[in-house]
Amino acid sequence: MISAFSALRSRHYRWLWLGGLAGSAGFQMSSVAQGWLVYRLTGSALALGWVSSGWSLTMLLLSPYGGVVCDRVEKRDLLLWTRGLMGLNILVIALLISAGAIQVWHLLASALFSGVLFSFMFPAYQTIIPKLVDRDTLLNAFSLDAVGMGLMGIIGAPVAGMLIDHVGVAGVYYAMAFLYFLSVPAMSRLPATNQKKEVRNSAWLDLREGTHYILRQPVLLGLLSLALARVIFAMPYTTLMPKFAREVMGFEGTGLGLLVAAPGVGSLIGSLAVASLGNYRDKGKLLLASGVGTGLGLFLFVTVRPLPLVLFFLALVGAAGNISMVANSALLQANAEDHLRGRVMSVYLMMWGLTPLGTLPAGAVADRLGVPPVVALEGLLLATVFLAVMFLQPQMRRLE
């Protein structure tokens, strides 16, 4: 039986994992700090939606080209530059807060720039993993990556909430910038993938080649469609969490951090469970069942009021959501040709760029009806989509 931590036997994967750990901590802290700051400045759920959607819009436009670049150039260099620039971007926001000059449009501009960086960072990060581990360890490697995200969700979100209450939101942004800068030395220890090659086609031709390839692969289309369903129906709850924390639960920064951390706990447990499966064969069934579980968890966490139950069902959302994400990523990588992986994963990233299709309507309706009915409906719709695929598309269940 493959160890739950077998991918960490690779020295190069360990460096990637450690660098990803620092970046994940910064990302998890930002989900608390940005939401808290926007809600304090505006008091609007719609504002929470359109600021958080800034990164999505740029990713939607640029991620296909990010995939083309990723297939052409050295992945390690992309990771180094994007991580460093992300740290600078966050540092600028920290300085604006300290100077008392921060405005909502600054946060939107920062989110847009973050989307530009993620358009190149994400395909490079995802597609360098198969270069560092073998195929049988691929699911384990993606699971351990999700373990790191879950662990940082447990630590990063509560720490961000406590920093807000005790030293102010600027302190959170300074900590986030430091963490991104800290990830750069780890990424510099990665091996060269010898990705640089002679460019014979234009970027447009490479992009068209990747698009045509995906359109001829029903499995890839199915996996990308399920990813889109998760983005539209499962993502908005994170954006609405500050409003839910304040208006439904009566929480301030520390309480918000606790709510945001609960999915991280579940994500860590779920990721460890998947990591222990080794080269699990029934990845299609795992993907579909976890998608249904995510939807049910969303419905339940907004229909109960005792805090322990709210935290339990949020943990269920985190566990099922991360299992679904890991299974989807592993199946995409396993079913894509090596020289086209960057472009395939960039289209996967484009699905995340469509987040505004969920967050903006959800925010507008939540301002009128409140958060619970919006999230409950989205949870039921997500579960329905995955159940329909489970029973109507048997080839998706058989994916390995």
C-alpha cells in the first residue's frame, strides 16, 4: 500500500509543497482580510461579489494564454516571477491601509492584477507536478497539495481574524506579503523542466490547437463542465461569508475567521483520506460522490443555527469540495497529452474565471433575501447536477 505521504519522498516535490504551503497561507488569510475590509467599507454583499470577482475576470480572459506560455517556457521561472509579484501586489495594499488611503477600487485593482498573475501561476504549478512525481503517485501528490491548503485554512483564517481584531487589517496584509515572498526561495529549488522550445506557431495557433483538442475529447469536456458547476454553485458561499458572519451569526473578525477555518479543517481531513488511497482506481465515482456531498453540505450549513452544527457542515463542504477538486485535477492531468497539459489546465482555470456568474447574482439576491436561502438553493442545484451526471453519464463513473 502506498503511503499517504509517498509524494513527499521526492525532494523536488517537497520544495514545491513547502512553497505552496506559504502561498496557501497567504491565500487563506486574504479570504478573511479582503472580505472583512470590503464589507466594512461598503456593507454590501454585492460589493463583496464584484470585488472578489475581479481576479476571476482577468483569469477568464488571460488563462488560455497562460496555458500557451506554460507549454512554451520554463515552468519554474513562471512560478518564481508570479509569486514575487503577488507579494508586491499585496504589500501595496498593506501600505495603502496603513496610510489611511485605502478605497474599494484599490482592492478591485489588486484583485484584477492577482487574476493576471494566477493566469500564469496556476497552469505552471499544476503541470509541473507530473514532472516531479510518477503517474502512480499523481493522485497522492494532488491530495497532499490539497492537504497543505486545508492545513493553512485551519491556521491562516483564524490567525487573520485575530490579527484584524488585535492589530488591524493592515497587519494581515503585511503577513500575507511576507508569506508570498517566503515561497520564492522554495520555488527556486525546483529543477528545470527543460520546457523552453523553439516557437514555430503563433500563440493564437497554439491556443486553437489546444481548444480543438479539448473539443474532441468527451472526457475532458465532461470534467471541465463539472468544474464549472462547482465554480458557479459552490464558490459564492465564500464570498458571502462576511455578511453571513455579521448578520446571521453576529460575529466580528475572530468569529469570521472561525467560520472560514471550518472548511479548512474538513479539507485537511478529506485530503488526507484521499492521499491514503494511493493510486485509487475509481476516481470518477469519487469525483461525483464528493460533488453531491458538497451540495448537501452547503444546503445544511445555512439551514441550521447552533454553531457546532454550522461548523460541522462547513467542514463537510470543505472535505467534499477538496476531494472533488483533487479528483477532477488528477483526472484532467491523466487524460491530457503531455505537450497540451498547460493548455488543458488553463481552460480548467478559465472555469474559475467564470466565478462572477455565481457570485454577482448571489450577492445581489442576498442583499434582498439574505444569505441562507441563496446558499441553500445553490447547494441543491450543485447536488442535482452531480447526481444527474452520475446516473445519465455512466462513462464518467468509470474514469480511472
